[in-house]
Amino acid sequence: MAAEPAMQLIDIKKSIGKKQIIKGLTFDINPGEVFGFLGPNGAGKTTTIRMMVGLMKITEGDVLIKGDSIKSNYKDAIRHVGAIVENPEMYPFMSGWKNLLHYARMIPGITEDRIKEVVSLVGLEKPIHEKAGRYSLGMRQRLGIAQALLHRPSVLILDEPTNGLDPHGIREVRQYIRNLAEKENVAVIVSSHLLSEIEMMCDRIGIIKNGELIAIETVKALTKTEEDRIHIEAVPANRAKELIREAFQIETTIEGETVKLTAKRGEIPKIVKCLVEGEVDVFGVQVRSSTLEEKFLDVIGENAIE
């Protein structure tokens, strides 16, 4: 029997005046998965996230969190959720530990053992007793995640969790998010503009445009294509281009000494053999699979990305 979804969006709509902002979004988010929520400027991501956590009224439809309605049973529904919107705000004059202790007092039943557990989970054991004002941005993000996890939420919503981080900090946050999903069985919803990070971090992707869900699929399925982009370093390149067109009816482009084409992976040995037999020197072959960024731009259009 399949596990109950951690969160369900059921035909949710949002209208402001006569304008419909969100146009009937329906999808589930499962325990233990990292779900990427993507879209261009004005697509409705932030509006949807606000409705998910009850910060904005839903015009039609509903959001269920562990089966509890955000509309009719807000108190029970929201207790399953932890969230960080951009940079978490902490008291800079207090240590990381005291910040967590302060938040823990707001929710009954959180023990010091649980605080230690989340500190360990995000890897802050060493600096936890230093003042939060001395933390790097990456450390503050991890402290924010720890705070959001104190009450053992089933759903963690992170809006731009790597915003402003350097490459090392981005990698750290990505690893912790994956760790949370796998070890805590938390459903993590990530909204971000860093598509390469989303590709490495997420299990599934939902793409929204103009308030409509236009794609929802696993990362592997979204980036999988029948053909690969192939770059062949060949001399003379013009001769290589002619041979490939004549033998395989494949159109190519040339950039310096590199011949670029799109073909099935199984065709590569035949192409290389043809070139060598045609007295073309082949110095290298690169196979480049489609990226999430390319698929995203195909789906929403080149000029719509934030």
C-alpha cells in the first residue's frame, strides 16, 4: 500500500479582483522526496507557497497536509510544516543553541535531546554555542533548517535556500536537504532559480507558468532524450561535416575544429569510423546530455526565465 502523500494540492485557485493568478493546481508531494518548484517571473510560485502554509487565502480548492485541510483545520495542518523563506532571521546576540532553545519553548514537547539531534543533523555541533551574529550565511541557513525541524515536521518548505551562498555553501545546503529527505523522511519542497542545483538536489520537478502547472515529472525523465548532443574535434572539420551529411543524413554545425551534431548514442562509433576511413583526424568526442536548464527553457520559452 502506497504511503499517504505528505501534501496534496487539490485544484487550488487564487483570484485577485477579476484576475485569476493561480489556475487550478493539482499535485501531490510524497514523504522522503525533494520536490523542486520552478517557474519564471510572475508565474505564481510565491503565491502558491503562501497558500500552502495559510499565509494567503485560497479562492477555490484546498491544500491537505497529512490529510488535514489548511482551510478548515489550519491548526492541525500547519503543525506538520516547517518553512524558511529566503534568509532565516535569528537573534544575532544569542548563540545558535539559545536561538533554538528560544524557538523550542514556543512548541510543547521539544526536549534538549531533540535540539541536539537537529544540530547534529545539520552539522553545527562545533559552532552551536557561538553567537549567531558571527555565523556565515551558510551556517545561518543550516541553523534556520534546524529551527524549522525542531517539531519534526512532515513537510519542509524552502524558498531560495541557497540564495546568496558561495559554491561551498550551496553544496553544503544541498547535501543537508538530501540528508533530511532520506534520514528524516521529510517531504522537502524547494523553490530556486539555480537550475543546476535543483537538478542535483531534487527527485521530481513541477514547472509553473502563468499560474498553470505545465510539467511535473522526475528529474531523470525531464532530462532524458532519445538523442544526445555530440561534439567531435576533427581536422579538417569541413571534410568531417560533409562525410557525416552524406553517410548519415545528419546536419551539423562547425565551431573552430569542433563539429556539433545531434544523434543517438549508438551512432557514435559508426560516425567516428566513417571519419577515420575518410582521412579525417579525430582528436576527441564529447557526449552531452540535455540539462534541466535546457528543458526548462524549452518548456517556458527563452525570455521567461527569472
